[in-house]
Amino acid sequence: MSNLTTGAPKVAIFVQQLINGLSLGSLYALIAVGYTVVYGILQLINFAHGEVFMIGAFGALTVSVVLFQGNTALWTLPVMILGAVIASVTTAVLMERFAYRPLRNAPRLAPLITAIGVSVFLQELVRLNYNQVPFTTWNPFNLPDAKSLIPFPQIDVVTGPAIQVGGVTIQREAIFTIGALIVCSVLLWWFINHTKMGHGMQAVSQDKDTARLMGINVDRVIVVAFALGAALAAVAGVAQGLQNHNIDFHMGFLAGLKAFVAAVLGGIGNVAGAVVGGLVLGVVEAMATQYIPGQFGGSPWKDVWAFVMLILVLVFRPRGLLGEKVADRA
Amino acid sequence: MMKILTLPQAVVAKHGAKAWPLGLAGAGLLIVGSLLSWSYDAQVLDDLSISLNPGGLQIMAIGFAALAIILLLARKGPLTPLGQWTHTAKGLHAVADWTLIFMVLVVAGITSEAGGLVNVAPGAWISLLGAVVLFAASRLVVHRKYRDPAEAALPGWIEILVIVVVMAAVLFGTAYALNLTDAWEFVLFLVFVSGMVVAASGAGLLSWLGHVTTRRKRVLILAAFAVAFCFPLTQGGSDANMSIASQVLVFAAAAMGLNIVVGLAGLLDLGYIAFLGSGAYVGATLSTSGFATIGWKPPFIVVILVAACFSGTLGLIIGAPTLRVSGDYLAIVTLAFGEIFRLTMFNLDGNNGPDLTHGPNGIPAIPDLAFGSFNFGDTHYLLGIPLARFSNYYFLLLILLAFVILVFHRLNTSRIGRGWVAIREDEKAAEAMGVNVFGLKILAFVTGAFLAGMAGAIKAHQDVSVTPDQYIFLESAFLLAAIVLGGMGTIVGVLVGSVILKLLPEKLRFFSDYRLMMFGLLLVLMMRFRPEGLVANRRRQLEFHEEDEELAVRVEGDVAEGVMEV
């Protein structure tokens, strides 16, 4: 993106990269919430959360292909998002029930290794069986082959020609993504602070045993935490599909890893921190491609800088920008 | 299977006496059936169609029957002295289960390969009937008290003979399995081996073998290396299997290095492949390949040391700041490091950075190693048997693996190893007791990286080219899986895990689409049902089953007797 520099005024370039960064960061933030909520309660890095995000995107695509057959009117978008949320939440809840719950009291290595296994399994499941029932070639809905990139339906209004504001190009997808983050954050804030279940989640993340004694159903809270993270990841999946114009089975790996960086950056376990961390990470990446001079500044290096930042944060401020809300883990 | 299919107590009490004759009858039927023709179609499963000339699978069925007969005769008959020491009932259960699985799969295999159930000849049906009868009989067998096989004292030469026989069986079995080209035959052979191992373990023979091998460690190690050394000689100059075998060795050496980090020190490293990769890149850039970007061409012995030191330094750079953070964070930092490494190698192509690695194209045309006049690319002869390119690398890698195992073992049994155990089990307590937690963690991390660098330098020559996509995250996950599958912190376990994870995909080509999926599922199921791995270290087992009091007592007993190393 550094070729934008030619001729444009410096402020415009900065604002341009800020908007690029915020739209990228909104995606990270939406996914990062899922890591942080689960970590806050279970102290588990749900490594397969990136796959939940990917399955969200495929859920939306499936709804679009099966129900709307190429219709890209704006009213189909909410239905697609609903489909994405259902796919993601189902995956996350099943994952919690069958992979993680049996390991509740196992040594810490065990759930992490399980998470890697779940991640590989889900990727392969989508890659091989998205368009065919396992071990057959039966494809009832004529779904596309997931072994390569699949074009994602471009919905009217939220995609299309970019908007020009005083030398700054704003993609419509970016507005959608940032808007989705704002709406989701408000809903999440309301859920955590103004519902009984939200209070329960806070209690469980502070002290699981005491919360249980106070009559909170800890198992249910954990399931809700997984579902909540999955729902936001599903929205992110749709946003990613709209932004990149296509999706593939492998999209969850890097996005998930970046989102985890964002969660750590904001202070893992801290929901507000995940949102802030995501936005900061996105902006830093965008700025790095613009302002790091020489050969190491181009977009091929932006992922490297993101990971370098993760290492630096962990070394100098392991509690993250906003601090870790959970107590020290022994 | 054993839990689902247990008969009610009353039935067992009433008909228990019939178990012995019934079992012998079943085993007899199995043998008779196996001597007859199994299939009308001579083309399938390596010709099972000739009576009184059993093929490979029929010999396996006879093997099952023989084991069943031995166990039955150990209960009542001439072998009763053996019966005192073995858990015959459990062994019989396992033999019967696996024989039944084996025979059902044989019938399924003939049906699918020859195209129809009509191709199954009466012999197979008789064998299947024998398996069913044996299965029924095994359910009627009641558990009997048996003495701890650890107390069995046999003359020394018998113990050594047993080790030699077992090792020879391993050599013969591996060579046989590698030469099987048919997928069904291969799967059935795996079923046979698994059945035999499970049965032997159920009967307590494995635990006896375990005690024997602890007593005769030197003999075991010597025999194991003799077998590994003899393996290329069984291949008759064919390099196809040796190519797989040398890949297995690279993988095993890397897994063993990672085992120091994960298995001993308990640090989860998800970017370990980067250390192997950096070793390979150093090996490639300092080689005489026309595409190498550095002019310095030292002899290989220097290259391998440079590669190891370079990887070790990377380990130090990445480990020193991050080893202070808690375990989960370390996992992610190492994962990020792995990605940084891969992306950097990908980007240093001359456009996005200095041209060091040729980016995605990598460094091709790395010449074969040569020590003096001994070129690894040429075919050499030992005792008249030709040993081609991969056999040469195989021997070199065998030396490397032996070195890695030596390092692993010496560290594990030293003061350092005990420090690692302490850190793994309770870091804070270890620190309070004066263990230098940070120093020991760094040591584990750097040692692991150093060994991976050595393996990488050899791998570069063996693979001929080095590209970034050989060092993706999935490879790190595979290495980790080998350790988890085999048994963290053990030597035998990790070797077994490496062989399984590298060999199975090569042999199960028809399965290749689903192999990654099965791999993911395998990790999940292992963590759920046997987190300590196939070959469990007792202490490890205890860490995963903290509430198991009986196990705790046994572990303490073993430590007190000095049978187990701490």
C-alpha cells in the first residue's frame, strides 16, 4: 500500500492508513473477544477459535448459496449473519462439550494440545467435506469446492465502489466492519453488565469455586462464554468475506493467531482490552506498512511486525495494555 | 469392547468350565481354516488361495491361534508354571477380540478387493468361525490371581535371548511391513501387531519385558542399534523404503530434541520446526550449491556446528525474554516465532529484503555430502549388498539420532533432569527449593534448538532443496504429536510415535486425503483417553492421573527400588 504515497498530502495518507488499520483492527477485535472471554473463565487458550471464525464465514456462504442462489440484496445480509452465528455457535458449543470439558482438571498441556487437534480437524473437515457428505461424493446443495478460494457473495450497499472523502478512500466493507464492531461491543457491554448471565460470567472469572457456591451454574456460564465468542467470530467471518471477496478453509489460522496477539496486547481476560488491542494491532500493522522505511516496510513484512509486537508486549508488559483482570494463575 | 461384551456373572459361573475346551476348539478351527484356501481369487491380498500353503495373512491368523493356545495351556496343561506369572484371562480377552477384528477385516478385505462375498473361500469362513468360538470362550474365562511378573527370575541368558528375539522380530516386522504394497494387507498387519502387543501387555508379558529391559539396558541398547544398523541390509539395494526410513530418522531426531523441551522441561514449544529450518538454511547457504548466497564453503563438520550454534543462538534470543512468562504464553510466543521465521525466509528474496534465501523458491540443487572420497550420492557395497544414496544418509542420521538420544538420556538422569522434573511438576516449589528455574529452562530450550540445528543441516543435503513451505506450523504440530502419541519424556515412546506418524501416511496413500483429519482427531482422543501416551513413563502417568492412589504407590515403590529413573 506504500504506493499510495505518491502525490497525496501527508495528513490524508495518515488518515487513510488509520482507516485501513481500524477496519483491519475491527476484525481482530471481534475475534479476540472470543479468546479473552474463554481465557478469563477457563484459563484456556482456545487455539481452535480461528476455525470457529472460518466456519462462521462458511455458514454465511452456505446460507447465501442454498437460500438465495446468487441474490445479493441487502436484506439477505442479516440472514447470512444469522446463518454464520448458528454455524459458529454450534461448532463452539460442541467443541467445548466433547473436547474441552472432559479435560477440565487435566494438566495445562493437555487442553492446549487438544485445541491444536480440534483446529486441524475442523480445517480438514471443511476442506474435504464442505461440498460432500463424508466418504461419498453426494453434494445435495451444489456447494462449491472448499479446497481452493471460494468467492464470497458481494452484498449490495455494503460492498461496491469506495467512498472518497477529501483524498481519503473509504471502502464500504470497512464501514461495515467498523460498524459491526461498534454494534457488537455495545451489545456485549450490555450483556456483561446488565444481564444475570453477564454478572454470572464476571463472578466465575473472578473465582470459579465461590461462584459455584453462590448458586451459579458454572458449566452453563462456560458454554455461554464459548457461544458468545463464537457469535462475534461469526460476524467477523462475514466481514472478512466481504472485505477479501473470498474465503478459504485456511483463513482461520493467521486471523486467529493475530486475534490472539490482539487479546494479549489488550490484556488477556479483559474484554475491553481485547477490543482496544485489536484496534491497536490493526493500526500498527497499517502504519508499519506505510512508515517503516526501506525493504522491511512493505506489506510482506506486516505479519512479522505483528508477531514481533506480541513478543515485545509479553516481554515488557505481559499484563497487556489495559491489564489482566484475572488473578495470577498458579 | 471388553466392557461392552461381558457376560453376566451367573452365566460365567455356570459355563466357566467350558471355556478351556471351547477356546482350544476355536483356536484349532482357526488354524485348520488358515491352512485351507481363504479366497477363490488368487490376485488379492498376496494369494491366499492355495490350501496347505498359507500366505502372510494366514500365518498371522495362525500366530493369533498359537498365542491363544499358549495362554490356554498356561491355565490348565503343560504350561501351568507360566500361568502363575501371567494374567491369562486378560491376555485371552485381548487375543480373542483382536482375532475377531482381524478375521472380520480379512473377509471384508477379500470382499472389497475381489469384488464380492462369493470370492471368500470356505477356509476363511472356518477361520472366522474359529475366531467367534474363541471370542465366546474368552468371555467365559474368569480372572485368576497371578504373581507379579517383576519377581520372575530366569537365567540371564534367557533374558538376553528374549531381548534379541524381540529385536529381531521388530526388524523382520518392519522390513515386512515396508514391503507390503497393498493397503489392506498393511492395515491387517497393523491389526496383527496391535493385537499381539495388546494381548502381551494384558497378559503381563510386556511389564515383565519392561523389567528385563531395565535390568539389561546395555544389551537392549546394543540390540536396538544393531537392528537399526542392519535394516538397510534387508532392503536389497532398494532406495524407496530407505528414503522413507531416512525421513523417519530426521523426524525422530527432531522429535527427540523437542522431547527435551516439552517432555523433560515441560515447556510447550509450538515453533520448534523453525530451529530445524534455520539449521537447514545454514546448511544450504554454506553448501556448494550454485544457488547458495554466502561465499564461505567450510567442510561439513564445521557447517553442522555452525548450523547448530546458529539455531541455539536463535533459541537463546527467543527464549531468554519469553521464558519468564507462563506456559501458555510461551506456547504462543514460540508459535509466533515459528511464523516469523517462515515469513522471513519467504521475504528475503531480493525484493522485500536482502537476497539471502531466494524467497519462496528456496535454495535448490544442494550437492550430496562427501567425507573425503566417500560420496553420499554414490552406491556403496557392504558384504556385497548395495547401499544407495538414502542408505548412506540413513547411517549418518542414525549416528545423529544416537547422539541426540545420548544427550537426552544423560541430561535426564543428571541433576539437571531432576531439576526439570521439579519445574514441570511445580515451578514455584522448585524455585523455593533452590532450583535455578530460569537457567534450566533456557538450557532446555537452547539444547533443543542446538540439536534441531544439527538435524536440519543434514536434512538440507538429504532433501536436496530447502524452501520455506517445508517449515510450516503443521510440521511443528506433527513433531509435538509424535511426542504426545508416544509418551512425553520417554525415549522409546517418542521413537514409536515418530515411526507411526511418518510411516503410516507413507503406507496409507489411499487414505492420504483424510490423514490430516485423522491426525487432528487422534490428538483430541489421545488427550482424552490416554494423555500419557502409548509408552508411558510412570511418573508422567501420575502427573496425568493425580487422583490414582494405587499408581502413586507403585511409582514410589519403583523409585525406592531404583527400577525407575526419577
